[in-house]
Amino acid sequence: MSPPAYLARRPARSLFVSVRGLRYHLLAWGDSSLATPERPPLLLLHGWMDVAASFQFMVDALAGERYVVAADWRGFGLSDSGGGDSYWFPDYLGDLDALLAHPELGLAGQPIDLLGHSMGGNVVMIYAGVRPERIRRLINLEGFGMPATVPEQAPKRYRQWLDELREPAELRRYDSVAEVAARLRKTNPLLPEDKAAWLAPHWSRQAADGRWEILGDPAHKRTNPMLYRVDEVLACWKQIRAPLLWVDGDRTDIEKWWGHRYPRSEFDARLAAVAQVERHRLSPAGHMLHHDQPQALAQRLEAFLDRC
């Protein structure tokens, strides 16, 4: 028998707003009346192939009350996909900018605290350099960026993308929500069973035929034809004015992902471009550190955010 699902200590409420022509889904904990200049809204942005509900365990572990909002990126969770066959990184920046200006979310008119995980971490780092006046505190959870590229890679990359466009993109489907939970635990063995059981129906939905499908547009799996330009990224990072908290897990080894193309020493050199950085490592924790160590992460986060 499967264990009972995790019981959320702070249940979120769902919000739907229009963002650049898309119906965007967000989760909110607390309300905007909790926001003050010393404790502004905290916006959470998830990583690739994830959803806003992924932050529930960390939010539950926060000791203090604050206004927290998490968004499903376009094409993930319950947010619209836009109907295209590819996704472009600048659109995430545009969506974030629109969210911060949206009159219904209570994020406009004040610097906010901004947290991103993985892909979301990459987005918030660039945004904080482009709109430094909008960010009071910045938190990056394992948003390492990508290996450097050279122009000579472009023809092959474009060819790969064009070839992939000829075939429909697909994601695996599952026979039950229990299978989805098992998949989550296979990907991350540190994820407890009760949390996997809670997360599975937020990470997937049951289709008309009874099978379960991931809440992510399969087009996200396609190769991005645009090369990752490190010099442009670092030009943005150098403009970050907010203090940055960098958090990673002790079991994360980026060289297993990218090998010699992106050693850890290169990331450390990139991070030196940011003026004010506080670094912390959680143990035991892997890439999904907000699942692996939500209490420790929440404690570190609050110490950073509430520091005078």
C-alpha cells in the first residue's frame, strides 16, 4: 500500500492572469497585505520540466509569514503554451517583466525578492542585471547556465532543430498517478514517498483515455537552435546590484551533465562577475534541493532575506 500523500502546511491558492496574450497560472501563499519594504513579495520561478507547486515543501518550511507567489512558466503546469513548436529564452524574460507589472499580483511598484531554480535561476540572473532596480534580494538555486559555444556550432545546431521539427514532439505517458510518483522518485531518490505522492498530481494530469500525462508541452524537449552566448550572459550578470544567494547540493556534479565542456571551475569563474555573492551548500541534496532539504533551504533563505 502506498503511503498517504504529504499534507501541505500552507495550502496555496491558484490565480490565473493574462500575460502577453497567454493565460498564466500562479500559486500564491499569503496576500499582498503582508508585503513591506523590509519584507517585500517573494516570487519563485521553477526549472525546466517542473511546475510552481514544486516549491510547496520549501514554503511550508518558512518560519515567518510573507507574501509568496510562484508561476508556472509558459508551456508548463496550467499556463498556456502559446501553440508554437519551439520556446525562446527571451520570452521568459518578457513574461517575468509582465508578471512584475501586473496590477492583480501585488508585485508592481516596489523592488521584490526573486528566486529561481535551474532554468528559472538562469532567467532571474539575467533579469536582475537587465532590471536591477526591480530586485531587492536575488536567490539562484543551481541555475548554472550552459556550456560556452562558438559560432562554428551554429550550422549543426540549426540542422538538428530543423530535423526535429519534422517529427511531432512527445513525452512519455503513465498508466497511473502512482507511476508518475515512482518516476519522480527514480529521477530523485532523495524525494520521500509522501512528497512524491503529493507532487505527482500537480506535475501531471489524467487524460481522456485514463492515462496520465506530464504538465509540460513536449515542444520543450526540442533542441534550441540559438547558441548560448556566455559573453552576453556575463554582461548582464555584471549589472546585478542585488545581493545574491547561491545555493547548491553536495550531490550535484555538473561535469556529469556536460563533461569537459563545462567544468565546475568555469562556473565559479562566471559567478565572480556578480558583485555580492553568498554561497551555501546543502547536504545531502541534489539538483532538486528544494525537495531534498526544504527545511534547511527555508532557514538559509529567511536568514538571507531578513538580514538588515
